Amino acid sequence: MKILFVHQNFPGQFLHLAPALVERGHDVTALTDETNARKTAITTFRYRKPDPRPDPKVAQLGTTFAEMTNRAYRVARAARILRDRHGYRPDVIFGHGGWGETLFLREVWPEARLIVYAELYYAPRGLDVGFDPEFATESEDKAYAVVARQGHQALMMAQADAALAPTEFQADTFPACFRDKITIIHDGVDTARLAPDPAARVTLPSGVEFRAGDELLTFINRNLEPYRGYHSFMRALPEVLRARPRAQVVIIGGDEVSYGARPGGGRSWKEIFLDEVRDRLDLSRVHFTGKVPYATFVGLMQCTRVHCYLTVPFVLSWSMLEAMSAGALVVGSRTAPVEELIEDGVNGRLVDFFDTGAMAATLTECLARPAEFEPLRRAARAHIVENYDLTRICLPRLVAFVEGTLGT
């Protein structure tokens, strides 16, 4: 088959799937944003980066749809070049629907089968919006804006022949009228690389070194922000360090914003919530690393005694599954995406996203009695190996899913 992947940050979620399809003998091509600098061995074409966003005062509630259709138009123009100059006609198009890239591809290749990656369907209530009262707004205008953001997603799903979601929680965010189109297969975890290592040791950019078995607490976000519970973690941290005077803490993440609103005043969320508790922390034991190489992340997951993962009801981070695969004891938020994988007291611990007192007590308990929680670490690893292993489970299912689109 000829298979075209469309993703502004290709390979993105298709990192393993695209090469696997090549190995199966399929003709695989990618179409991506011209600014995407990620390396890939897949034959790749690029579309022009869309114009800047329209002035919100003019576009109002149509701003997001205008932005997405603008990107879709750029993709379609590039697709026409592929078709008309190069004679390219894919049998299957597989695109991430989050940025509108697939919206006009039916018009370019009407005979192709269209698959979309259904990551999350926005909702004005019940998911991330309004979940945290500290950052919630009561304005009905906010709800209108979220509903407006559903426009390109609904169109994407209406056009699709099939869709893929990585978790039950994410699939269930989509309306019932689209749910039957969605197959659930996770992107997969490299459990061979993300495996426990009792001899693990890792050195931070600052030169501080940790070894497996050290009293280490870790917390990781792509960017440190409220969507991933950074504020709750920081508010729990002073009590943890007071109770565990030998514990060390590593906090990985950038200073930008991946999700939600930016803070005002030119400050970062990292600064705001660090300053809130700064006078109650021994900062010689708290290590902010910024973003680190993947090998450093893996080493930390093999060394950590406790890993804290928090999120509002939103897309589940790969890092949580990877931590479990590496044998880390995960203390996670009692929110739907986390509860899909972690059962409290069985393969991890769950805490209320907002109850920083209970969070501090649970983290302290886990740091203090590592031997008691060793069965949970083993169970976490086993759960990932049995259900989310990349090479044995997820990748074969993903390949079969794509090939099955044409009955191959």
C-alpha cells in the first residue's frame, strides 16, 4: 500500500509505526510543516507554515477554526503538488486531527482511505476546562470558545473512515456518534529499554549523581504548569522534605506553557509556585534540571524511589507509562486518565489532585518504606509489559489496524 502520514511534528505518534510499515513492504511517505526539524528516514515532503493567527478581536470565536482551516489549506496545496507533479496517490492517509491538517485531503485524494489520530475531543465541562477552581473562569464565553474549538474535530471525525485513540479515556471524550469509528491501541512502550536496573546511576547536568536505591523523589512535566499538577506538587513538597531530611528531589521540565493559559506579569508557572514555597524548602535538595536528554530521563526512572505524576482530566503523558515500565513506584492523581492504568495499592498509589496534605503524607510514606512498596513496583512493570509493550503488543496491533483499513 501507499501510506501517507500527515503530522505537523512528524514522526510524532507515528515514530515506530511508520518504519514498521516500511519493513512490511509498504510505500510510506510523510507530509509535515516546513519548520519541523525532527529527523526521520521516511520520505518527507513539507507544506508552507500557515500565516499568523487572525486578530482575535476580528475573528472572535472563529479564531481557532480559521487557524485550523488555514493550516488545512496549506496542507492541501502541498498535497496537490504531490499529486499533480509527482503523480502520488496514497491508498491510506493517516493524520493527527488536532491541528486540522486532514480537513481538505478528501478533496485531493477522494479515493484514499482516511484515518485520523483521535487524541482528545474538547469539552466545555467534565474534562480539563473548569477542573481546577484556582484557574477556572465562570464566564459563559469560555464555554462558547471551547465548543467553537470542536468544529474542526467534528469535521475531521465525520470525514474519517476510521480513527485511533491511545486510551479508553481519550476515546470516550468523543461524542457517541463518532465512538464506533475509534479503535483503541496505545503508541506503545519500549519495555526493553525502560526496564528496572539495580545498578542504574545517572548524573544531572549540574554534576549531582544518583544511584538506584537512593532516597529520590522525581517529578516530570514537558513544561512545569498547572495542567500537570506542578502547583499541587510544589505545595506538598515542603512537608515531604521536612519529614524526610535525607530525601532529594529532581524536577524536570521547561519554563514554557504546553497546555492552558500563560501566567501574567511575564513570569513562568515554575517561578510563581516555587516562590510560593521557597522559604519552606531546602533548595540544596531540590534540583530543577529544565529539559534533559532522554537517556537522563530513563536513568532517573530507574533510580527514583518515588515518581509523582499528576494531571487534570486530559491526554495521558507517555512518561507515566515509561516510569511504570522502568519499575518506578508512581504516586498519581486520582483523575480518570491515571485511574485507567493505576489501581491504588495494587500497582501504584493514587492521591487527590488538590489534597496536598494527603499527597505529602503518601509521598513521605513511600519514601520511608521502599521495601513495603516493592510489590507495587513489580506490578506496575508487569502491567505495562503485559498490556503496552511496543514490539510484542502495540506495534503489531497498529500495523494490523492500518493494513486492515484496506483489507490487506
